[in-house]
Amino acid sequence: MRPGTILHERSGNMQEIIGIMLAAGRGTRFDPTGQRNKLLAPLPDGRAVLRASCANLLPWVDRLVVVTGEHGAPLRAALADLPLEWVESDRVDLGMGASLKAGVGATDPAAGWLFALGDMPYITPGTLCKMRDALRAGVRLARPAHGGQPGHPVACASALREALLQLPDEAGVAALARRDPALMSSVAVDDAGCVRDVDLPGDLG
């Protein structure tokens, strides 16, 4: 699959929100040998990490696009039954910004995006609902916060598309807020899952 192959015209849905699931990381801390892909590692309920992350987000977006690197075929095969779209980029090893730009460049939602991480399967529906509603209410940039820590997913309005595409390859969405602090809104949530990722095998439990 080549970058940009899922580019669509804007839909008639002026509230359209697209989820961008970043799933290109190699997870070297999870398994330094590279033999185990942490996104396919099973959670206690039997679901793979990425499957749980995608299934959690799907009800809250109109479309869900998963961004992978050149070795994303096992992920696509494992999640073939889910209604996902896929973008593969050969630039993802350059940093999160490169992955983010691959997803943004292939989409053009009317309302905006929810940017999520494939290794964060513990986010609750309440948090996802709040972030979706923030976009629909007209927020430009927002992220949930739990216990003073910024979390995910990050909500970003479509008006910031060009700014996103100009991000450095190594920078995430937070770089926009560092440039203009007034852009970012914080949404308080009672959800430790929004700041909890799967970094090491012990995080699966």
C-alpha cells in the first residue's frame, strides 16, 4: 500500500471526524530483539493491543485510519475484520511527526481528527466521547488530562491541517501548542487510561 492512496474528497458531513491511529513504532523497549510486536501482544482479555486500541476509538469517529511503516502487513492481516483504512509510509522511522503527517496528508475531514496511539488500549469511552464532543464544539486543539498529566487522544480541528503538514518529522501535535500556547485546551478526565501505554511486557496486565 502506497502513501496517500486513501485520499478522499471532503464528505457532506460537516461534523466528520477522522481517527488517526499511529501504529508505526517498533517497540524496541518491549522486545529489544524485535521478534515480538507489542501491538500484537495479547491483553488479559485475549485481544491484541492494537485491536483493543482501534476497537475503543471506532465508535467515536466517522473513519479510522491506521498509519504503519513498511512492516505493517502483519498488523493489517490481524485486524482485517475491522473497518479500518491503512496508510503505509517509509518515513515513519524519522519520528512521530512523520507518521502524523502521513495520516493527515491522506485525509481531509470536515471537523477534524482524533490522534491516538496504537499502544494505548486502556482509554475509556467517556474520555473518547469528551474529545469527540470538543471537536464538534469547535475546539482547535485539545487533549485530555489526568492527574495533571496530558494524555491521548489529541483532538485537532481541520483548520490546522496545513500547520500539521509543516511539522518537523520528529515533532508531535504538541509542537503547535508550544508555538502558540493559546491553541491548546485541556479537558480534565477521571481516566488513568488516557496516560497509560504499553511500553514493557509488564504493562499488558
